[in-house]
Amino acid sequence: MPIFLQNPTQSKAASKHRTVKSLAAIADGKGSFVIDTVDVRAPLTGEVRVRLPTAGICHTDHASLN
């Protein structure tokens, strides 16, 4: 599961029902993270999209790669 680092840049109204782009730290399967742009789909029934102004990777996230 990606760890999102940057919020989508679209307005709340525009992004409510659309797929948006976000930067994510993704485990590459080789013991590292890759920063890449991912598509975040619109929420399904019973789900919500949460805006996270900032996020980070802690040492336990990094340790889980090994």
C-alpha cells in the first residue's frame, strides 16, 4: 500500500467524484522506497477521501522493507 506524501492539487468539489493524482512512497521490493505519482480513485459507497496536508516515513516503515 502506498504512503501518500502530497495532496492532490484539485479543489474539494472537483476531486470528490474523480480520480486524482498524488505522490506516494512505494516499496520497490528491493529494500527501498520509490517516490512516484499514483492515481487515487474516487471513494466508493461507504468510503471517504481524507486530505492529509503532510505525511512521512518513520524508521519502522523503513525497517519493514528488510
